Amino acid sequence: MSDIFIEIKHTHFRFFKLLAFTLILFSCKSVQVKSTAVDFKTYCANAIKKGFVEKNPLILVDAKPVGLLSEIDFNSFEFKTVHSNNLMIIPKGSDYLKRFWGENAKNGIIEISKFMTLHCGTPPERIILLNDTEVNWEQLKPLKSEDIKYWTRIDDVVDSEKNYYEIEIIITNLE
């Protein structure tokens, strides 16, 4: 008798897990964002010309380094189908980012985001860099919008110990 009860209880639990998953899935909303195809080589040349990055920036795909710009095969599928809303520039000169990507990060970084990761369980640790110095949200309160020169975020950064991070990078006009 108790075996039948356990089987019924287990079946109900699976049903409720499936129901919960389905409800979560259908409650998500999707928004279409306009995007245009971009020639990646031209995009990199413009970033160099504008002084955001040095001549040989580090290239990341989904926060993972694939090499320096000089090592990239622009004929590769990965770099042919790049869309404008999937590209991000992390300006040159960050000593802090060397912690994640080594010495090559000093020349600046160009990231291509192809996927978005959903984290279940423990969320990634958020790091906020204000002019290459780690700060907390309270320290950002005195900032005015006109003081902010650049603000971006890198998701899914993994360090050597397999810890996940989201890194907010804020560069201001203030010294």
C-alpha cells in the first residue's frame, strides 16, 4: 500500500514540476530589437580609429577569449554573421580586466555576444568598475548623467576558479 502512495506522490510531484516550468516559460516576454548586419572587420577598424581600443584588441565571443584581432580569420562563419546589437567595445587601459583575460585586455576588448545565459540558482556576482576601480552602488549615487562617458556590462565572465560574474564598466568624464 505504501509503495502505491509513494508512486502517486512521485507522479504528482513530476506533474507540478512540469506545470511550474511551463508557467515560467509562458510568462517570459520577448521583444524584437532591430539589428543590422555589420562587417566585423570594418567595425574593429572604426573602434581603433576612434581610439576606443588599440591596434590589436582582444576579441571575446560570449565572454570567452578567441584571440587578438591580428589572429582572427575574418572569413570564419563566426565573424561573418555579426549583428550590431551583438557587439560591444570595452575601452583600452583597464588593469582590472587583466584579472580575467590576462595582459591582452590592456589593448581594449571587442565582444561578440551570440547567446544569453540564464542562471538558475546562485546568481553571478556583480562587479562595478568606475574608471577601472571596483565600487558599490552607493558610490555611484553622486554621479550625474552628463558625467558618464561610457557604460556597458559584460555577462557570463568566468574566472580561473569557475566563479561567474557580471561586470558593469562605467567610464566618466571626471578625473
